[in-house]
Amino acid sequence: MGEVVGAGLLAHVPTIMLPKEVRYELNEGKEISLVTGLERLRKEVFETADYDTVVVLDSHWATTVEFVTTSHERRTGKYTSEELPRGMSSVPYDFKGDPELAIEISKYAEKHGTWITPIDDPHLPTFYATLNLWKYLGEGLDKQWVSIGCCQTAETEDNLRLGRSLGDAIDKLDRKVLLLASGALSHTFYPLQELRKHEASDISHIFTPEARDADLERIEWFKRGDHDQVLRTMPEFYKYKPEARFGHYLMMIGALGENECTAPGRLFSEYENSIGTGQVHVWFDQPEAGWTAKANARV
């Protein structure tokens, strides 16, 4: 019987992959806390926890007619971002997959009323919402990494159904898993002609004060473990265009018990701006009694 031993809502912004001197230049002469936060998270969690597999809920991988899981034995190659090749060019990667888990997730699609397909095509693209986190948290640790895309036609309930299927699969297999919801909070960019005025991490640069306040409100709920409040107010949060309709978080919490999950989060970064969008690292440790009221039994 498997278990989720930790989970996180983590930022993957391209800035973290730029050279240090460039990061300092963009951020008024200082480091962005998203970088130091990932370095600390690696030391405190990824290098010390007992786990087999990392599952990344990848907000940059947009599918359309179904959810897709990577089911490769191993993924290796070099990655150049189509979005920002200046900062992410020929980035090498090499990590093991977990095809057994990826395939097991798909077996629960019918039970939970959704569509999930495992794919092991060697030419399947990879995305920086996975690779940026792997470079900081996984490189050199020889763990298994699986990615699941965000379906762009999915609504709130669809993302929760994927999470339930993921929770079932982990529970079925003898796996200890870390879940990474890789993506932002509010997610509106400045227009190109204004963008370079807003590259510093200070939250005064978040696209609107209302988006900033909505993000900060949810961070407080995360810290308290009030996932029920986050879920109940999703219609209001959609006004601020959370990245991938917040599918990365919704899939994660779907695997952890949804509104009955009360795991509090601890911040591994400050809340920061990235050209208008809201970014933060929040980590949820496994409660001593396990995750509250798992949703796995729900249909």
C-alpha cells in the first residue's frame, strides 16, 4: 500500500534558470527567493525524505481531449524552451520514469468518470514546468519522475477526478510519492511594451492589486490548511486567471482528500512577482495521522 509523503505548490518561472548575474540585474541587485527556496527545499525534503517517485502536475503541458501521464522507463535528452530559449537552451536531462504508476493511474479513469492515457513515445515533448523543478530538486538523486499534463478543456471537477485517480493508483501500489503542483497563482502578464518595467520580484508589480490580494488570501488559507476554503472560492479565483485554471493544485488536492484535507503549508519562498504573475513555493508535509479523509473512495 503506497502513500503520498509530501506535496507542494511550486513555482517554475523561467527566471530561476537564468544565470545568477542576470537574475540580480533583473531584481534590483538581489536574489529572488524562488531560487533560494528551491535550494532549501532540496536540502530539507528531497535529500532527506523516504520516497520513490515524484509526480509533477505540469501546468505548461496542455492536453485537450484527455489527461496524459508519461509512462517512459527513462527520459533523456536536451531541452530548449520555445518560450525563452535565451534562458533555457540545450538543458540536459536524464531521469528514470515510473511506468507502472503511470499505467495504474489510467486504470481508475472509468471509476472516476474521466479519460487518462499513459504515453511512452520517446518523442513526446517535455516542458519546463517539470524540468526546471527537476534541475533544482531531482538532478543527481536517482529518483523516478512522472509528469501529468493539465487538460485545457478540464473544469474544476475534472481536475479533482484526475486527482482521485492518482490517489487510488498510489494507494494501490507500494509507492512513496511526492506530488508537485508546478505552476503559478494569478497569471496575467504585462504587455510587451510595459513588461520590462515589471521584472523585479516585488509584489507591487503583480498585475492588479485585486489579483495580489486574492493570491495573498489563498496563501494564508494554505498556511492554515484550509483547503476547503480554497475549493469553495474557486469561481471567484478564476477572475484572476490562475495558471492552467489552477489545474495543477486541483489535481494535487484531489489526491489528498479535497475539501477534507487539512494539511497546513509552510512557505519555502516569499510571495513574488514574475512579470505580473503571482509565484510562491508552499510545501505540505504529510500529517502524522496521514492525509485527512482521502477522496479515493469517491466516485
